[in-house]
Amino acid sequence: MAQSVYGRRGIAVAPHSLAAESAVAVLREGGNALEAMVAAAATIAVVYPHMNSIGGDSFWVINGPGNRPGGIDASGRSALAASRDWYAQRGISGSIPFRGGTAALTVAGTISGWGAAHKLSAQSLGGRLPLSRLLEDAIFLAREGIPVTRSQASTTQAKLAELKDRPGFAETFLTQGQVPQVGALFKQSRLADTLALIARKGTDEYYRGALAKQMAAELAAVGSPLTLADLQAHQAKLIDPLTVPVGGAQLHNMVPPSQGLVSLLILALMERFPGWKQAGPESAAFVHAQVEATKLAFRVRDRYLTDPDFMALPPAELLAPARINELAREFKSDVALPWGKKTDPGDTIWMGVIDGNGIAVSFIQSIYHEFGSGVVLPSSGVNWQNRGCSFSLDPAHVNTLEPRKKPFHTLNPAMAQLADGGSMVYGTMGGDGQPQTQATIFNRVMRFGDHPQQAIERPRWLLGRTWGQSSDSLKLESRFDPAVVTQLRALGHEVETIGAWDEGVGHAGMLVRHPNGVLEGGFDPRSNGAVASF
């Protein structure tokens, strides 16, 4: 088994090694964690184009000076024109399409998050590196080409039939009409020009400049309800993350419309469950306890979570100890609760950075489904997200579509301030698998004593669907002991075995800053990732 990577002055983890290297290069030049993450975010949008884009959203959870937690919500709202009636007038009922212009109904917020982080860095951390430096690697890689990963090639092939006729997709993601081969150079010249324009003029260009006007016109041409006014109305928002105590640590995650509350609730519930801590990191008792906590947390999510402006209860109230205690009483160690099978697929990227001063960033950036809406704008080369297809067209649904509403997000970056004075950032891609994998690797490190790389490399599981999955069963990687599978089935779980190192369980990562200042990190071999440090 591989060992964790150590550092002293800075460390970064990403699902693609080039993004981690971009972050550490900035740290070596005296940049801070926020500046480093902007660089990594730009690079990952180029080198992992099937999983994220500058046409998507992002969330930041930050461990700031004096261990003060903070965050940035860089997610977009639906168009002012986007309503249930708008879709009905176009013959769309039941659900919003996953692909095409009608799926591109929310503003892409991630660029505003880069701008907010860059500004916060300068104002609060003495950041001095210009945006042109932070986007330098991404511009070079987009213009000169990236080596195609197996993940990009296989995902392009798997989604080709449903995406090849979407506006701009074939011209952007195919090479002479064919799926690009692993190791081939893949160039994105229009994206390079767009990133260079943002580097020169600033992130506001994306929402209020000539670029915004151009994108708005091109979105209208493919049937999107988004307008220039929607782009101009967008702003990233500084937030205070949600917090819950677990085993002496303070856990932090993103506020709604993120499902960060779900991730916190799973770990808080498990802390109240008996028996599993005496088992082991690959035991049936551990898997069972976490799966049952996931079912209970998803029940809360499905009833309450949406845009916070539309929620029936304040998010913090859903994390009140009395509520968690009441929910925890439903756990049974000897039988599985009924499973409603309501999970959603989705994909994204998670990355983490910690600098030498202990400033830490847990970051997630996404276009929702693989290649988002599939729409690539012809002038800018921006692949637009389909996050808005998570809205319901049922007026009674908690996440029903309304104009200028934020859709529910599976995205949630996690951070922990540990009882010993250390800190941790961790996360993964994978839709509804995100809170599950977060809980898995956190507990393996904090409850079973794994180091980060070990916790990530051990076999994992997933309840329900994530990207590339079509069934809602409990899926275990085939490296689990067959006896564990047998025990779980005996408890009433519908168990399915998946690949030994299956991307379906996510691309996880974790960084830890120990009380003595030592930095330690692990990456997921299921991805093209790496930990870089110095």
C-alpha cells in the first residue's frame, strides 16, 4: 500500500496531477492557499474537461487566519425567464432535459468564485500574485494541448451517442470526428483565448463585459432561457459554513443549496450509533452503520434542502442535537432500513490546498453531469453546465423550479478543525456518493487510525447511483472480503459488486495539517490525481 505524502511549506491534492502542481507552483512563489486554489481550479477545468468547466459552479470552504472558518458560494441561479410555464410552452413536462439548450438554465458561477477568492486573498492574506499568473498554466495547457486521460477518453466514448449532436460538442471534444485516444494531445484554443481574456480583464468580464454579451447571445441561439441580465445579476457570496461537533472535532461544510448538511449529518449520526467503532475500517458493521446514516440523512435532504431562500426551516436547525438524537434512535444494528432509491447521478472534481501558514481550502467545481448540458458556446469554447436539470417541474416538490432560484447541489467541500489543534480538508467527486465517501475516509483516519493514503486506497462502497451508474443498489468494490458481502446481505442490503478500483465510488482526496505544522496528504489512485508538496 502506498504511503501518504508529506510537506512542510505547502501541499495540494487534485484528481489530476497537473492541477496539484499548478497549486504548489504558486505556493513556491509565495502565494497563499486561496491564490493556489485559483490556479488549480483553472488548470483542472482544462485538464479534466469531462468533469468540470468554466461553464459550471463551485463552492469553497476555507480555514482562515486564526482558524476562523469561511466560505464562498459561487453557484448560479436559474434564469429570470426559467419557469415551469416556460418549459410547458415548449412541450416539456415531467422533467427538465439533461442535455441541450433547455438544460442550460442556470448561470455558471465558478469564475465569480475565482474572483472573490482572489479579492479575499489580497484583502485578508496579503496576496500579491496577479490573476494573469494564476491562470498561466491553464492558458498554456489549453493552447498547447493536454495528454488525454483514460477517464476523459472512456467518458467521451460512453456519452458520445447522447452528446455528439449537441451544439458545439463534436467540434470541441472529438478529434476529426473520433473520440480522442489516451495519451494524444488535446487542444482547446477557444478556451485558451477566453481564459487569457479573463486573465487580462478580470473575472467580471465573464458576467458584465463583452464576453458576457457574446455568451448570452450564443446561449439564446441554442434555446437557453439565460440572458445577459441573468449574467449581470450574478455575484459570488461570502458565507459562514455550517458546523457540527463530532468526536472532539468541529466539522464544517457548505450551506444550502449544497448538500453539505447531509455530509455533516451522516457523521453526526454515526457518532451516536453503537458498535461500529469496535469493528474495522473494512467491516460489515462499519459499512452498515454508515449506509443506515446515509438513508436517514437523505430523508432529511429530500424533505428540506433547496435554495435557502425557499427552505421551510433554517439549515442550522436541522443539525440541532435534539433532532440528530431523535433521528439516530431509528438505527438498528441488526437490520437494514427500507431504502427509497432516490439518488441522483452527477460528477465533479474536489481539490484541497494548505499553505505554510495553515490557511486551508476545500474546493469543489462542477458542471453536474459528464460534459454538463453538452452545449459548447462557439466563440468562447465554454461548455455550459446542466445543474438546473436537478430542478423539479412539480410545483409541490421542495426543489421545484422558480425564476432566479438556486438548484439543489450535490457539491459539498468538507473541512475539519481537529481536537488536537490540527486541521483537515477532504472531499470527492461523485454526486450522491460525495457525503458517503467523505464519511468513509474521515472515519478511517479519525476512528481507525489510517493515514490519508491508506484510508482512500482501501476498498469503498456506494449506496445508490453516481456518475456512470444506473442502479440504486449498495455497491461494494470487489476487493472487499466476500464474508463482508455475505454479512451485509444477511442484514437486508441489496448488494452489488463493482470493479476493484471503480471510479464510481469517487475520486477522493485528503490533506491534514498536524499540530506540529507537518502537512500530510493522500490522493485517489482511481483518478489521475496526485499530492504535490514542498
